[in-house]
Amino acid sequence: MCLVDAGDFIAREGRISEKSSIQLRIAAEFMLQAMDRLGYAAVNVGEGDLVFGDRFLAGIAGGLDTALVSASVLADEVPVFAPAHTFAVAGITIGIAGVAWEGFTPYVREHSDPGRPLAMAATADAMREGLAHLAGTDLKVLLAHVPLAELRPLLADIPGYDIAIAGHDTNLNSFAEPELAGATHLVNLGWDGMHVGRLELTFDRTGALAEVAGSAVLLDDAWPDHPDMVTLHGDYLARVAAALRDILTEYPVGPPPTGTRYVGVQNCTACHPSEWRSWRQTAHALAWQTLVERNRDYDPECFACHTNGFQFTGGFTLYEDTPAMAAVQCESCHGAGADHCDDPLRPYGRPGEAACLVCHVPLHSPDFDYAAYLPKIAHPKTP
Ligand code: HEC
Ligand code: HEC
Ligand code: HEC
Ligand code: HEC
């Protein structure tokens, strides 16, 4: 078996990460370590892997067995990474070359280290360069971080690769069963991380590639967690927790849209005991506990929806500093309440469905249905 990645494990052009850049750097380091522990032979460099410049990427790959490959990335016109990686499996020599599309040059230039402008070589040149490094191997594999519409004609023009694994294009174009581009078997699995592409190669007695069959493996809960990955993920969360104060500097705090500031549920209970009692029975009151039980109470990616007023004046920042603002509270639905506490006769928020949809987004609450959910959180009508 031989595992490879076609690129963009860190980020992706045109898609802003939910993580702060500090957390994304930590995550990137752990993702590459995870691929190394899983035995990945080679990882291609996508434009998004250069989001922190090339030195960061080379730094986190240092000392790992997994090879970064790219015949495309140039710094000051000089290639940065090895164009290809060759090795043997079961008596067959495999060569893996990596390329990325020339059209990514503006993106990688913008994300270059100061004084070290990056560019992508012409895609066709990089493909030929990669091929030159695979001379003498039995199986020539191209990891192509190139839009399919660009890649297909290039493969037809530049024969020699047995297999091409495309990255970058969205999963709308994903296909696991190889198509022929020239004489190359081409697959493209998309980017959502929900599937692993699998190619089964059959060689004849002379060692020549005889058959290629592809499929997509859904990474659902039926697959048990790999013990090494559980450990690594725990280490990742510990690193994030240790860096949390720094990470939070990248989550700016500003006044809420309604002005005023957050004060926390303990400021509402005296005047609204019946609403308080009803709220305490809901899942919202336990939303922080959920993070604690999952060991995620130091992961800021979870705070926006599992705390009260995160990123707003007076709201949650860090549990140690704002323990009273943990969990989804009154103000999460009604809005910041300082003005109302000072003068209860001022008009105050009566939430509708829009208030729920801030947090009940499809990714985190796929079954959300206002009519069905509302009764579960509604306060009992006081006579
Ligand atoms: C000092 C007592 C007091 C405090 C503290 C207080 N409220 Fe009120 N609240 C009232 C009163 C009295 C009313 C009814 C006002 C009215 O009838 O217009 C009210 C009305 C409301 C309403 C209905 C508003 C509307 O326009 O119909 C909401 C929602 C509400 N409060 C939420 C809260 C929340 C959340 C907090 C804590 C952040 C809070 N209250 C703190 C006394 C208080
Ligand atoms: C600040 C974010 C936030 C807002 C706003 C919010 N929710 Fe939630 N909601 C959550 C979170 C987080 C959970 C999961 C809590 C847990 O179990 O840890 C949840 C859980 C629930 C549940 C329990 C679901 C279940 O199957 O047990 C219901 C019902 C619900 N919300 C209804 C609503 C409704 C209706 C609104 C709008 C009036 C609303 N929520 C607004 C974050 C929010
Ligand atoms: C965009 C808002 C949002 C973010 C960000 C978010 N959650 Fe949630 N989470 C919710 C909502 C809403 C629910 C309730 C879903 C439902 O029941 O429909 C929920 C439910 C959950 C539940 C199920 C609770 C239960 O016991 O039933 C867990 C576990 C959870 N979230 C963990 C996390 C973790 C861990 C993170 C950070 C990695 C996170 N969430 C980030 C909104 C969010
Ligand atoms: C999940 C969202 C949500 C949370 C959390 C929540 N409320 Fe409400 N609240 C509502 C909705 C929805 C209404 C009904 C609005 C309407 O009738 O137009 C409401 C109505 C009210 C009213 C008006 C009187 C009534 O019963 O209709 C008060 C007062 C109130 N809430 C106080 C609170 C207090 C205090 C808390 C915290 C202890 C709280 N709410 C937590 C959603 C929420």
C-alpha cells in the first residue's frame, strides 16, 4: 500500500479558515505528523500549503519520513522542494512527482515570506521536470494540484505518467473511477476530507501496469479511531490550550450589533426566575459542559456557539477570565442585556428564527427545524 496527498492539507485559495492563523499553524504541523504516522509516502504542495510561506512548510516537514514533493514551487526562481520521490513497494519501483498550477502564482506571491517571492513554474514545464526525475521507475505517478480543465489537455500533450491524482477542484468534479487523459489514468477526489480515494493496480508478469480500478472510501463512524491519531489529536488540543491567550488575540472583541454589552445570566435571574428555571432545563445551559466532556473547552473554534457573547464586549473570552459567560445563555438569543438591566422598561430583544440560525447552521445542526425546536426551549407562559 502507498498513501499520497495531492495538496492543500493546510488551507485553500479563496476559502478563509475558521481557525486563527496561530491555531492553523499548530494544526498544520499536526496534520503533517498525522500523515507521517499513517505512513504517507508523499504529499504534494498545493497553493494553500504555502499560506505561511515556504519556510514554514519546509520546517514542519523536517525530520519526517513523508516527503513533500513539488516541481512547481520556485522561490527567487529556484526550486524549493524535491520534484519527485521514488521508492520500492513489493519489488515495484514507484516514482511520485508533484506539480501545482501556474495560475496560483499571485496567491503564493502574496503569501510569500518577506523578501522571498514565490511563484509556480509553468505547469507543463513542471510536469516534464517531474517526469525527468522518474526515469527508470516502474510506476510513474503525478500528484497534480491543477484544475481538471487545465490538466486533461496537458496530460494528453505530455505522455509518460501512468497515474495522475488531481487535487484542488471541488468535489463537484470528484471521480474515483479513473478516466483516460491521453494514456494516463486520471482520478480526482475533491477536497472535503470525507472520502479517501483508493486505486487498485494490477501488474502483469513483466511488471507492466495492466489494470487500474478506483473507488472512494467514506470515512464515517464505522471506522474506529486510530490510537495514534487519538494521541496526536490530544497533543494538538493541549498545544492549542497552551497557546490560547495568543490565539484569542486574533479574535477581536467589539461592541455587539445592538450596542450595550453582555452581562451574563446571573444578572437576569432575580427579575425573571421562571424564565431562568425553564432555561436551566434546556440543552443550552449544558452547552459548555458538552465542550468540557469532549476536552474542547480550550478550543476557540467551538466558543462562538457554546458560550455567551464570544467576541463581543462583556462576553466570553477564556473560561478562567469569564466563567459566568460559559454556555448558551439568555443574551445569546435576546442580545446583550446591560441596558435592559439598567432600565428594564427599555425595549429589549424578542428573538425569532433568525436568532437561532446564527448557531443552528447546517454543519452543526443539520436537523434544525424552528417549529420543532422552539417548543423545546420556549419559556412556559406565566399567568
Ligand atoms: C431589575 C429587574 C430586571 C432585570 C435585572 C432584567 N429584567 Fe428583563 N424585564 C424586567 C421587566 C420589569 C420586564 C417587563 C418590561 C415590560 O413589560 O416592558 C422585563 C422584560 C424582559 C423581556 C421582554 C422584553 C420585551 O420587549 O417584551 C426580556 C426578553 C427580558 N426582560 C430579558 C431579560 C434578560 C435576558 C435579562 C438579563 C440580561 C433581564 N431581562 C434582566 C425586569 C428585569
Ligand atoms: C449562541 C448559539 C445558539 C443560539 C443563538 C441558539 N442555540 Fe440552540 N443550541 C446551541 C447549542 C450549542 C446547542 C447544543 C447544546 C449542547 O447539548 O451542548 C443547542 C441545542 C438546542 C436544542 C436541543 C437540541 C436537542 O436535540 O437536544 C434546541 C431545541 C435548540 N438548541 C433550539 C434553539 C432555538 C429554537 C433557538 C432560537 C430561538 C436557539 N436554539 C438558539 C446553540 C445555540
Ligand atoms: C456555528 C455554531 C457552532 C459551533 C462553531 C460549534 N457548535 Fe457544537 N453545536 C451547535 C449547535 C447548534 C448544536 C445543537 C445541534 C442540534 O441538536 O441540532 C451543537 C451540538 C453539539 C454537540 C452535541 C451535543 C449533545 O450532547 O447532543 C457537540 C458534542 C458539540 N456541539 C461539540 C462542538 C465542538 C467540539 C465544537 C468545536 C470544535 C463545536 N461544537 C462548535 C453549534 C455549534
Ligand atoms: C434559545 C433562545 C432563548 C434563550 C436562551 C432564552 N430565551 Fe427568553 N425568549 C426566547 C423566545 C423565543 C421568547 C419568545 C419571544 C416572543 O414571544 O416573541 C422569549 C421570551 C422571553 C421573555 C418574555 C416573556 C415570555 O416569557 O415570553 C423573557 C422575560 C425572557 N425570554 C427572558 C429570558 C431569560 C431571563 C433567559 C435566561 C435565563 C432567556 N429568556 C433565555 C428565547 C430565548
